[in-house]
Amino acid sequence: MPNNKVIVVALDGVALDLVLRWTKEGYLPNIKNLLQTVSYGTINSTNPPISIQAWSTFMTGRGAGETCIFDYVQRDFPEGSFRCPSSNDLKIETIWSKLNKLDKKTGVLFFPLTYPVEKLNGFMISGLLTPSYNCEKVAFPEGILKKYNVDTDLLSRSIDIPAVKNDYRDFLDISMKQLKEKSRIALEMLNSESWDLFMVHFFETDAISHTMWRFMENEGSTKKRNKNDNFNEAILNAYKQCDSFVGEVVNIAKNNQASIIILSDHGEVPVRNTLNINNLLRREGLLNYYKLNSKTMLSRLAEKIASKYKNNNALRLILSFGCNSVNLVYCKLSSQVVKNFIDSFFLKGIKFLPRSLQSLFSPFQHTMIDWKKTQAYSIGCGGGIWINLKGKYPDGIVEGKDYDKIRESIISHFERLKDKEGKPILKKVHRKEGLYKGKYIDCAPDLVIDFEGVHFIYNFFDNSIVSKPVNYVSGNHSHEGVFILKDPRMNNCKKIEKALDLKEVSNIIYYLMGVADVK
Amino acid sequence: MNENDKVPVEIPGRIINKIKKKIENSEFKTIEEYVIFVLRNSLIDDSAKSTLNPDEEEQVKETLKKLGYL
């Protein structure tokens, strides 16, 4: 059994067909060289293939029924509260924790769901779902951000992608700078720190693929669309940056007799349709919202102002005072007719605002659900549908005996959806027991709509059920990711014919490190 | 002392016997592995581990909205 060090390069959303195509065309020379002496193939992702669920599965070697990480928003029961998960919600021991027990040193950089970081035998910087990089809980050991001169302001920046109309230059500029900064930090740490397992995750490849897919002509062609921008080469440029990083990693691995694993959690395919799940549930009378009125929207605006200008007391007080005064006047109005007129005027007006301004008034959907009149709802971004079961959630109304009947009815509504040519829009609606096993299956969505070719939206002010792809998501996740393994002893290239389950990758790491019997 | 240096420590026989029993059928192959694990864990300060506070939660939700996830 080998007793190697291992480097894992985790490239979010990188698609194998694009890697092979651009390798063949000479755009990715380092990966091309690497592919001569590796095993490579396809990763079978989780279902849904969303990053938070997929990387949790990779990090633990267990499915979501055991990790209890299903989506970016989770609902606790019996409390019924909605919240975003943190590292503390992961119910299964991670790769690094197991290896630390065997006295192996681990470096874990930028992986989703690692905030707040834990104190481990090695080093860690948190990734996606980190509130801000300007606090202590993002890195261990203390002082490591300063030691490597980490640009915390750059890593904390995010662009409101849905609000961008057509000019993606700022988004690309920041994403590429973040990708390069993470690469720099990883390479410096690889060279300077002591490690047995080193893992780094790059999220930017996925964000860029989502947004810039529509600019790629013929799905991968790099023919210039407009000489004034390089939008059509945006995804290729992100892959090239990763290729350059891989080139450096290969040299470091040689010096350390280390194995390299390059993997992605899912691939990327074009979006054919956009689906607003909750609008269909509303149409069928399964979901009801409270009436959206001016008071709710102004309260939301006041919250946003308080949050956005929390460091500017004067501006925050003036804007909040203005907002609350208008709200007070509205609430004091005695005539319901006048109130209805203002609400109607407000709602109609908001629909014409750009999305960036709309979102100032839009409450999170779940805060507007009238639970006493709701049997099913969707939340998060993985296409999950939850049944509002009596006894499980506060104000649950669906009796246990009706659970299956409602699920079958929902499946039938969604599977009947057709596009203009009469073709089914959805591949399948899964029942949770068909996807998950483990003690946390009760936390899983009761139904999961298959992701392939669809993007789910939750825009509060949009009444459509199926619509054409939105500008900011023209590419979305496929079930197939990338797996490339370079072991120092390999001297030829082998294609792995059968897709490798994402759950199996941790066992390969243990094998390579000579601890295959780790429990 | 260098980080990778190791030093012998004297442990009473009755504790060693208890450890032997404890690590039977566990992932620990040696007494040394178990002792290092227990010591390391006892030296870790868990106070840094906490769930997201309301401000952090709001920041994370805003980031996810900006990414088009929520």
C-alpha cells in the first residue's frame, strides 16, 4: 500500500467535456501533460448536484442523509426556523479530522461549509458561506492570514450577479482576482507549511460558468463574439488559470512524492428552462403567501438600510427615519380602500424596477408563507419541495395519512410540465427515500426536482412558472464531475469507464496515504 | 524543542490497562495514537466553534442572493 502525501485540487463545476476539448485544442498545456500518466474519468455527483451537498459528501465520504447538509437553507424542526448551515451542522467526521487522529497534518483551504473554522492539526481558511474574511473565525492557526498577506477585502467582495444586465466586466475582474489570490495563497502554503494532505477549493470556476455560459458559442468554441470584451472566453480563462495552478502543483508534488487528485463536484450544461417551483404550488392551491403590502416592503427596506449602513450612523438614522415615517403614515391610514390603492400602486411599480432595486423591497420568501394555508413549499436552490406536515412543523397542516397522496399529486403536476415543442421540461421528480439513506432523512426535502437543464428561481415579483433562462444563469449543474488521479508511480493513462461516486473519493485518499482502514 | 520531536512520558500501568481495553476494536492502532488524540482534543478550545449569529446569517444570505442562489 502506498504511503504518499496527497494534494487535492477541487474545481467547482468544472466539466470534463470542456477540459478534454480545451486540452486537445492546446489551451490547457499542464493538464494535457498530466493526462499522459493519470487515471481519469467522471464523478457521479450528489442529487441534487449542488456544491454545498456535494462537497459535504466529499469531505465526509457520506451522503446527505448522514451529513444532514441538503441545501443552502435548512429548516429546523420542531422549531420551524430557517437558517443557513455552518460547519457545526455537519454531522459526520471529516477527512481531516480522521487523518488528524492518525497524526497526519492537513491543510484545508477555501472549502464550502468550513466556517467557523476548527482548530486542527494543520491549517485552514474557510470558503463559501463565510460571512466575511475580516474576522478571526475564518482561519486557523491565528495569524496565518497575516503571515501569507491574504487580501481579506478582495476575498470578502461579491457582486450582485442577478442585478448585472450585460456588463460582466466587474464580476469577471473580481472573480479572476479572487481565483488568482487563492492560487497564490495555496502555492505559498504548499511550499512553506508542513502537510500530509493538502486540499484547496476554487469556487470561481462555477460562478463564472453559471453566468458566462451563454457567451460561449457552440458550447466551448472560443471564437470572438465582440472584440471589445472577452466574455466568450471567460470560462476558458478561468480554466486556463486553473491549468496554470495545476502546472505549479505538479512540480511541488514531484518534490514531495505526493499524489494529486483533481476533481469537480459536478459539471455544467446549458439551461433550457427556468422554473419557479413555488408559483406552480401556488397555482395548485398548495402554497399561500400573506398579502404583500406596503408595510412589509417598507419594513424590509428599513432592515436593508440598517444592515447596509451599519457603520454610518448619520446616514442610517436619516434613511431609517424616512422609511419608518412613511410606514407609520401608511399604517395610520384609516381607509382600507386607500391602503389597497397604495399597495397596488407600489406592487405594480416595483415590477418595473431593475432587479437590484426590487431586491431591496423583497422579503425572503419563507417569511411571507401563510403556514396555516400551505401544504408544500420550496426553498434553497436545489429543487427541494417540503411537505408542511402536522406535528413536524409549527402550523403544519398536512395529516400523515395524506402525505403520499400530496406527494404523488405534486409529482404529477411537475412531470406534466411541457415546453413549447411539447417536450417534458423535467427529467424526474425524486422521492426522498429514493435518494437518501441515514438518520437525518427526516431533514431532507420530501421531493427533489431533477436539476438537469433547469434553473430554479424564487423571484417574489415574478408570476411565471416556466420561463426562458435568466441572463445571470445560462449554465447550470450537471450530475457529472471530473476525476483525475496522478500517482507518482503511474506511467500511462487510464480512462476509468464507470463513473466514480463522489462518496468514494475520501477512501481513495485514505488508500493513497496508507491509512485505508481508517474508520 | 522542534515541532516534530517526541519525548517519552510516564503513564501509570492501571491507566495503560484501561487504554488497552478502550482501544480494542477502535480505529486506534496503538496506545500512543490514542494518548496523542486525547491530549490534542483536550488542548483544543471549542469556544471558537459556534453557529452563525444573526449578523453573520444575514451576510451569508445576502451573499447567496447576490450569487442568485436564493
